[in-house]
Amino acid sequence: MPDGPDHLLARTVSAILEIDEGIWNALANPPGQPFNPFVAYSFLAALEESISIAPEAGWAPKHLVLEARDEIIGVAPLYVKSHSQGEYIFDHHWADAYERAGGRYYPKLVCATPFTPVPGPRLLAANEETRSHLAAALRHITGQIGASSAHVNFISEQDQQTLAQAGFLPRLGEQFHWFNRGYEHFDDFLSQLASRKRKTIRRERRSAQLDGLVIRRLEGAEIEERHWDAFWLFYQDTGVRKWGTPYLTRIFFKLLAESMPERLLMIVAERNGEPVAGALNLIGGDTLYGRYWGCTEDIPFLHFEICYYQAIEYAIEHGIARVEAGAQGEHKIARGYEPVPTYSAHWIADDNFRDAIARYLDAEREQTGMEIKALRVYMPYKKT
């Protein structure tokens, strides 16, 4: 490994199954830290085993492994990409500009959880020194395989600092998260809202549950095969309408149910015992992550009820600190979700192109920061 101690070796593997599960999980979710299901071995392995990601789909696993005297001390989920789909950190215009100038933007490297706009750790190691070596190794591999760039998406603030010191360019984004401020009941949360907003949410909840619908929360083994079959139809419908082709295969959900059932919460709306809408959440150490939603009936406000209000209610009942309901969505603000910054970091191999991207990101960060500040004015909470 260049510029590193002689006893360190950085290498890559083409499947997460080539790495010991216990070692990966100990680095990804160490004791004493909130559990993040999206860097857990089971989640990433399910993506690969289900062929939801594969070289043919433009996601070729190339996970980074750092060893010291034959002992793995650091890992990072890494993929060679031949397109920019499924990342939620948009760089299509970067690719277009580089190729118009005569460059070749793909392949590129992406360090992230595929199809998952959830912040979390990416440089998985026990200490800052090892994370720094992982960042340096990521730069080296970018040049080694002839990639134009390396992108580390939805990173923790700790990784952001490490990557900035390694020369990666910082990028600022925004999402909308709900925070549990010690509420004991959903009405405690509502009591903190302005009167008009409180009445709106109550009206939306009543409307969503009219017409004979029954809303149920199913955890782990309570999610039966029939629920998964129905949910698969919901997911396909949403995928086709939003991005053309759903990324995840049916077997991915089967593997997820088998390998990490204790982390799964499915909220379904049923009519006469048959599911007509549903949302799948993953339960983290201190966060409930809303991930996938779909329906077979268009029912007013049902999306808000299943994806937002039921998630908030579950978090309150189980003492969960926050709810992350996915990417984008300024409409979430009126439902109590707050604008928060998200971070990514980017290494551009070409010096001239890196300078241009750096200038662009300087301006973008300023604009995004101003937008987050401006959006907070519209939060529905009582003014104090």
C-alpha cells in the first residue's frame, strides 16, 4: 500500500462472502455504537446473493479490505459503477461535462450501501488511523483500476473529516428527519405543533383510515409470506412509476426476512384482510428507517399515515430517538420532519476536473446551507 506502513496491505474482494461475517460486523457495528442495519453483513450480502447488484447491473462489488499482519482491521463497502443510477447523490451532470471535454467518466467507484440514501459509517474501522489508511487506499485503487473518481456517499460526520483530510471534496445535501424529544404518546408530539398543523395531521389520519381500512404493524416473524408477496407488488408499482425499473429482486426481501427479521417492521393497510398498501422499515439502534412503500389503491393521505405518522407513533412507543423517512420530500416538514444536512465526499482523479468540481461544490454547499436554514422557518412547531 503506497504511503502506508510496511505491515499494512490493502486489497479488494469481488464478493462480501469472501470476508468473515463476524469480522465485518465487528467493524461495521461495534459495541457501544447505535446499530446501523445498512452496513450490516446480512443486508449487503442479501443484495449480492439476490443479484439485486451485480456487474451486469452496473454494480460490481469491489469491497476494500485493510490488513495488518494478516489480520483484517478495516473494510469498506465498495462498488465499481458503469452508470450513476441508484445512488441518490446526483453526478450525472459531472459525467456529461467530463465526457464532453473528452474524458471517460465511467467506470467510477462508489463507497456506499446501494439504493439506500441513509447516512452512516462507510470507513469501517476501530480507530481514526485505520480510517485514514482506508481513505488513502480508496484513492490508490481509483488510479489503479483507471476510474475517473471515487464517491463516498451518505457518510457520518466522522468519515467526512477523515476523507476531507485525505483530499476528498466535501458535498452537502439535505434530508428530513423526525426527532423524538422524549414524547410518551403521539398526542405529546402533536401538542408541540401549532394549532393549525395539529388539526391538519389529525384530519389526515382520520381520512386515511376511513372506508374500512385496518392498519397493522408487523414485526419479524409476524410478516407472513403473503405479506411479502403483497409488498413485492407494492414495491414494483412504486419502482416503475418513480425510476422505471425496480432495483431490488423478490429474493432480496426473502433473504432479508431470513437473515435479520428482528430488524424489520412492515406497516400494512388491509381491506377485508387483504393488504392494499404497505411500507417496510428497518429498525436501527436509535433510528427507525423508512425504506420502501407502495400501494394498489390510491387512497388520500394513506401514504402519510403509513410512512410518516405510523412510524412516528412506533418510535414514540419504543423509545426510538429519530425517524428517517428516505430522501427528498419538503412535504415532510408539515408532518413534523426537520431539514438536516447530509454529507458525501468525492475524489476526482483528473486535476483540472477536480478543480472545476471543487468550485462547483463550494457554491453548492453555500446554496444548500441557505436552503436548509430557510426551510426551518416552515417547521410546524410552536414558536418559542
